[in-house]
Amino acid sequence: MPINYYLFLTVTLFNIGVIGVLTRRNAIVVFMCIELMLNAVNLLLVAFSQMHQSNALAINPVPTSVGSEAQLFVFFIMVVAAAEVSVGLAIIVMMYRNIHSVDINFLNRLKH
């Protein structure tokens, strides 16, 4: 499949995430949009890795591990994202227990 399809999909997913972060006030929805943006970048990284690996195999048909480094990097990004989700959701749950709301605008009022 051409790389253009992956580019279009990842740009679309990333833009949906950005629009969600900028327009929503619910902390959980904003958190999900941030994760959507992170997954769009991961998908693009894997697509470029696959393109690089197929180009390397076209030049030299001997199987190598060229292009698999990015996929390993994506694995570590997903591990860090899982830890981020657990910490972020714990913060959101504690926020809800204390103020009975997950509205981001209400949190801005707590600063003053």
C-alpha cells in the first residue's frame, strides 16, 4: 500500500486529536484526544519504518534488520503511554472525588 494512504490517515487522526483537545472541556475526552494524537504518530513511524525496510530490501535482497528500529521505538512509546494513562486516570479520579467535576475550566478557577 502506498505511503500516501498512511500519511492521510495519520494526519486526519492527529487533526481530530488536536481539535478535540482545543474544543472539549471534559478532562477524560481531552486525555483520550492526546492519546489519539500519540497513536497517530506511532502509526506514521511504523509506516515510514516499513517503507524504509522495503527500500533497503529492494537495494540489497539479503534479509537484514533495517527499519525494525522504529518499530522497537514504537513499542517503548506504547509502554510509556500505558504508564501515562494509569497516572493520568488516577489524577482524574482523584479530581472527581474532591470537586465532583472533570471540567477543565473549573480547574482553572481553582488556581486563584
